[in-house]
Amino acid sequence: MSEKLQNNPFAALFCSVKDAEQFSKQHQDTDPEPLHDIPGSPDNGCEEKTTAFLEDMLLVTTRPGPHAFPRVLLADSDMLTIDTLQFLLFERLLLETPDAHLVGPGDEGREEAGRVEVVMYLSEVYWRCWAARERPLAHVLKQVQGAVITNLATALEQPELYRGQHPDRQFLQILLRGLGQEAAVDDLTCKLIHHLVEQGMTPPPLFDQLITEVAKQLEQCSLMTVNYQLVNILDFYAASPYLATLLTKIPKKVNQDRSGRLFQNTPLGSLLSISCLPKHSTAPFEFFEKPSSQLNQAQALKDTENSIWLAQNAINLRLYKIFFSLLKVSPEAKAGLLTWIESCLEANSGRAGTWHIQGDMRLQDVLFVPDGFMINLGAVDPTYCAAPRVGSNNEVPGAYTGDLGKQTPLVPYQENSSRSYSKKYSFISTCFFLTHRALYLGIQVVLQKLQKLSQELGRLQRDAEETSAQGSPPTEMMSSLLESLTSKYFSIKTAVFEPHMVESLLQFLAASAEWLVQMALCPLDQLSPPTTLLEIKMPLPEDTDTHPFLQCIPEFLVETLTETIIAIPRYSVTLLDSTGGSLVLPHLMSFVVVFMGSPKRMYNPHLRAHLAECLEILLPESGNSSGGLLAGYREQMFTNHPAASQLVTALIHVFVSIEMTGQSVSFEEKFNYRRPMYEVIKFLWESPRHRKKFKELAEESLANMESAKPPLFLRFVNLLMNDATFLLDEGMSYMSQLRESQRERNSAEWLSLPASQREESGRNFTHMSLLARFHNMLGAHTIKTLLLLTKEVRDMEDYKFRPGETVSDICTIYTHLFNSAEFCLAVSGDGRSYTPELFIKAYDVLYRIGRAPLAEELHLVAEMVNEASKALAEEEDIAADAPEEFLDPIMSHLMTDPVILPSSKLTCDRQTIARHLLSDQTDPFNRQPLTMEEVFPDTDLKNKITAWLKQQRALRTKKTQDVELENSIMKK
């Protein structure tokens, strides 16, 4: 046994191995009896062992010797026992030169015994007790530890007792090295905190100093060099009710300077800022350096990407743990964290502005936290992966805090109505909206930056290719910029598409989409949210008023949802086809159909147009495995989804509404929004179920052609025709300009121009090429959509310029419609674009491109239009002599059904104003709002016109008869 005890590290706590052996024998069969609690115990041997044990823990003695190890001698003091422990420990602490009182041989342990720094000495005493915690003298250890804690608290509260010592600095260094990492340090700190709480004391300043120092050191860490000892300290604080609120202090200067950037310097902010993205705009991107120079580029990029994701996921897990602890540890910490998040988002709300995305990055450094910070905040928000819940304890959907109430709602707030929500918000509501706000200011903003960067990178690559095509290598500056932008692109893309984060994001967005649908389906008279899921029933009710719930929900929820769903397939093709991604699709379909077709549910036409782009994402061919099981699943969703029957109506409604007065969008945006709509229309047309819906809408429009309110499908077709005319005309114009520009570039004079002028001309040429491509492509889409729709009536490649195909499509549309006398009459009456020579030119083009059968059909169309033209010419001859008051003031033709406009009081033809109101619902003379219901017939004028026409036709008939009679007499 002696040999065994010699190898036991705890044997050093006894005076000799013999004493250790004797102690072991005594405690093999019986449990130790507390010596201190037995008054007048006669066991002097046990008292000696207790004294020896205390001497080993405190490294002090009151006995002159001999001693086996160095001890500080407290001469003229009572024997060291549990009763004298507190007094003798304090006496030891007051020694200014304890090393001068050392007794005992050897150098081992001499430094610890003679330690001058009081806090370091007390900590080492505690650690020795911690190492001996399994010993039978546990009650003695507790007494020692209690004495250490008492004296440590005294040293921190009254540092003047120990001149020149700075106890707070000593303890700060101990905590920096061991807190959250060494169990003994954690236990010491916990017991100190417990003692301070019992005494009713607030945290000493050193705990503030510690967390400030942690934040400073974390600011110096990169993603791959994180000092997790510092993160352990944050963990410890978050789990302590006494210290947790120190993590959620809001910088004092935030309200003064209005700078959200200050949150980056807080303890939580310093950890949130750790990302693969730089913390400052002037800092270089750490990863993907010179990607084009990698030998195996694809594999190297993948390896770097995986390394970043692994490191970032580790940070996010620690962040989530800290946030979760703060929410659970105490009500004060929970409120403090939510207030911190809310204040941070409010101070950084300017990140959503266009100028932030397009503006000077150096100014953004001063005002806002970096992109990595906001992405990470969105990734760890407490309710991120949980579906929002509604119930009796959460009766206020759309209730939110801070500046969220100032955000634009889904539908405008009516001033004469009252908002029906509480002033106190549930925890779930607060977390839900703060999460969306974090995503809106984080991921959504970064995705816009990524798209802008992608466009810039594409432009630069085209410039480099053009330079190489001209026989000159790209300049060093161009190559350097290309490498820099590529590195930036891969870094941002990797930061946004970390797999675990994206999976959670999709789950949250799917839950949000379903929640929005449920809010929209609530009856108008229901002022509390549903406790069970409401079923989507078609057709959706056409509400005349908006639900109060939707007046309380900010638009940015939808912006985040749509921008993210649209961006995911753009940068990660297979993600939505994964198992997790496919679960999102039905919820997204419900959301799109419910909100896309009604301004009463979502007023902003921009947002509803974006929903059409989301719908394009859901198309089977948009998936990665077209023709496979997942593509089949998407096709079934378009057919079997409860909201599928409303798809066509909703799509046409949003197509029309982006042109409506009061909801107009810019000219370029309008065509950008409609491009994905053409793809969806094409897909829906191929489905018998949806094609039937197109027919029903067309028949409804035909039956209500003269209705005061223009039918939806009529407005849709009118806009298609207008778009086709404009786009084809603009496309031809740009092609003409490109041809002239190419002629100039091929001339001898081109080389004599200054380099700057050639460069400017080259940029203009590239810009014009993109415009030509845009107009030609959309023009072709519009014509093909018209071609699809007209089928049911009878029962230059670089720039997307295909004149032969376009002429064929237009001619086919004419052959579909020429059996209608109204159509032929309308064509012949279109003085702006119709001449008989156009049919002859089209006839020749069709023969040249091998479309002879179509040319023959077009010849029949030309004959029918020519006949209609003769009849129309006769009517125009009659109208030529009409009084001015009989002519339409807009089109200058003879009115057949004059109506008076209510605001301007002017008269025009009913068909003229009806055509105008299809695309612009205003009075053309004063731009005041106008609908067909508001116009009223000018009966008196109509009667005058009818009488005049009757008179003129009678005169013309008599004149014709007279001429024929005269000719007959002359022949005889």
C-alpha cells in the first residue's frame, strides 16, 4: 500500500506517507465522522490531521518545524484549526512580504507559498481545495473555500486593504485565462457571485471590465482564429442570472450618435461579427484569394467553402447557445436581450436603403454593422426554426415593437378605422417580427449586393473577353479587379448559403408564408386569430374592405420571403429540389395565389409582381431534375393544390394591375416584372385545366365587352398588344442603331479616334446591345403569348433578334382572327400602322423563309381586310364633312356613342374612352381618376349625329342614283 500511496498525487496533502496510509486504513470500512461538529472530541490525532490538512491547503503554519515543504510561518499565532481559519487566513493576506516568513526546505512549492498577490494566492488555495474535493475531509474543504470567498469579496470591495495590489486586475487575469474553461475557476466565480448576491451587492466593476476586454479580443479574431476561451466566458455570463444582463447593455452613444455600428463593439456584437466577410470595407477578403489561379479550381473552391461552413456553423451554434441561455436564465436577461436586438435593428435600419447597397462603403463603416454581423444575427434569432404559433396566449398577430410599427404595412392603414391590437406583445410575436427584421436587414440586403456584384462581374468578364478577342490581353488592372471581385463574390455567396442556416431559413419562411395565408383568410368580422388552420377554399372571397390584421403586418416580411426564394435557385440550383426545400413549395404556392391577385390583401404592385417571379421558380422546368420525380411533384402541385384553380385569374390580375393608375411602376420595371409572367402563362396554357380557365375568362370578357368596368381578360389582351407594338418598335430601332455603330467601328476612321473616345463608344455599344436583346426577347415573348391565346379562337441571335420568327408569329395571329368581320374592319381602320403594302411585304418574307402555306393564308386575310377597307372608306367620306362637335376630340373620328366625362365635362366617343381606360384609368384631359361607371351618355348629341348620318346617307344614295340615271340616259 505504501508504494501505491507514494504514486497518489493526493498523498502530498499529508505530512508523510505513513500518515496517509494510516488515514486510508481508518476510512476503508467506516465513513468519516465530522470532527469539527463533535464538541470536545478527545481524538487529538484527528485534530492534528485537520491542522496538517489546513496547512497543506493554505501553505501556512504556526509551528516552527520541522516541515517537509515550504510554508509561511505565522509566529505567535494560535494553532491552525477550523475555528482559527478565518483569522489566520486574513493575517496571511496582510503580510506585505510573505516570502520573508517562509520555513521548510526545498524550492518546490516555494513560489506558491510565498505568493504576494492576494487574489492569486486565494485562487490557488481554492484550486488546491478543488483538487482534494474527493477527500474524506470534505467539510473542512468547504470551510476553507468559504473563507477564501469571504476574503476574495473583501479584497474586491476594499482594495485599499492591500496597498499596491490591485486585486481587481489580478482576478481579471485569472478569469480571462480560466473562466468557462477550468472547472475550478468556474466554481470559484460561481461561489463568489452567490456570496455577493447574499450580501445584496451589485457586480463589481471588474466583471464589466472583463466583458469589455473579451469584446476587444474577439474583435481581433477571424473566422479561423477564434479564441474559444473568450466564447466560454460569454457562455458563463449568459448562464449566470447575476452577470447575464451585462451582455445586453446598449452602448450609451447609440442614441447620441445614431450609429448602429456601435453594436459591433459590444460583447454579443463582437462574436456576431465573426464571419468569412470582412468587418470593415477597407479590409481584404480573407478567403478565395486569386481563385482563377487554383490548379483544380472547382475542387479548391469546394474545399474552401466547406471549411468556411464548418467554422461558421460552430460559431452559430455557440451564438445560439448564448442567446438561448439569456432567454432562460432570468426575466431581466430575457427582456434585456430582446431590447438589445430591437435597438440594434432600429439603429441599423438604414441598411435597407438603396443608397446603402449602392453607396460609399466607407460611410457605411461609420453608420452600420457589417454584413457578416447581420447575417449571423438572423441565423441565431431564437424562433428561427420554429413555426410561429397562434393561440389564446398570442391573440395579437402582427404586433411588434420598436420602429417596426412605422414600417409600411401590407395594405394601407385607414385613418378613419382603429387598429385592433394590444399594447403588450407576446414573446412569440416579438421574436417572430424581430427575426424577420433581422433577415430583412441582413440576408435580404446581402442578396441584393450579391446580385449587383454578379452583374458587375459579368460586365467585367465581357470586357475582358472583348479585349482578348481584339488580340490584346486584359490589362493588369482589369485582371486584378476581376480576381478581387471574384473573391468577393465567392465569399458573399458562401456566407449567405451556409447549409444549416439555409435549411432553417426555408423552414421559417415556409411557416411565415402559411401564417400570412391564415391571416388573409380570416373573416372581416373576426378580430382574433384562428386557433386552427383555415382551409383554402376557391374561389377566394373578393373583399371590399381590408382586414385589420393585414394593416398591422409590415411589407418587409413579404420582401424577405420573395427575395430569398427568388435568389436561392439563382445561386444554388438543387436546393429547392432537396427534401427540405420541396416541403416549402406547397406553402409558397398558397401564399402566392392568395396574395398575388388581390390589392386588398397586398396593396404594393411591386410585391405582387415579385410573387409572379416566385411562381416561375415553382415551375417544373425550374427544378434541377426536370422529368424526374421532383418535376412530377411540381406538376401535380400546379394541378392538385387547393389554390390551383385561382392561378390564372391571379396571374392576369397582377399582370394588369402593375399598369393601373395609382399602382403604376416605372416603364423598365414593368417589362422586367412581366418576363417571368410569360413563362408561367406558357406553362399554364399547356395544362387542360388551366387552359379552360383562360377560355372562361375570354368568354366572360366577350359577354361583358360593353360593361362599364372593363373585363379583366380584355384589359390583359389590350396590354399584350400595346406591349408587343412598343417592344418590337424599340427593338427594331436599337438594331438599326447597332448596325450603324458596327459600320462606324469597321471603318478606317475608327482607328484614328482617341482611345478614350473608342472606349466610350464601346461602352455605349455594349449598353445598346443589352437594350436590343432585352426588347427583342420580351417582344418575342409577348407575341408568342398572343399566339397561344389566339389558337383557341378558331377552335440575330446575339441580341435575340429573330425577324423571320416574329413575322411568322404575327401573321399566324392574323390568320387566326380574319374570319371575324370586326377584326378585319379594325385592321383596315388602324391608320397608324395599316397599309395594303404591308401584306405584300409580309407575303414575300414568308415565301423567303419557307412558309408558303402561311403566305397563302395571309393572302386571304389581305383580301378580307381590303374589302373592309372599301366599306370603311365610304363611311369616312361621309364623316369628312361632319361638324366639329360630332368628332371625337382624341381620335378625330365621327362619334357613334358620345359620352360626357364627369370631371372635365368634355365629350368623347364611348369606345375611345373605354380603350383609354383599359391602360390608364384617368380622364385624359385633366388626369383625374375615372372609371366607365362615372361617364354618362350625351343623348342629345347622339341623336343629332344619328339624324345627320341618316341625312347624309340619304343624300349620298340620291346622288348615286342620279349619277346612275344620267349614265343610263347617255348610253341610250
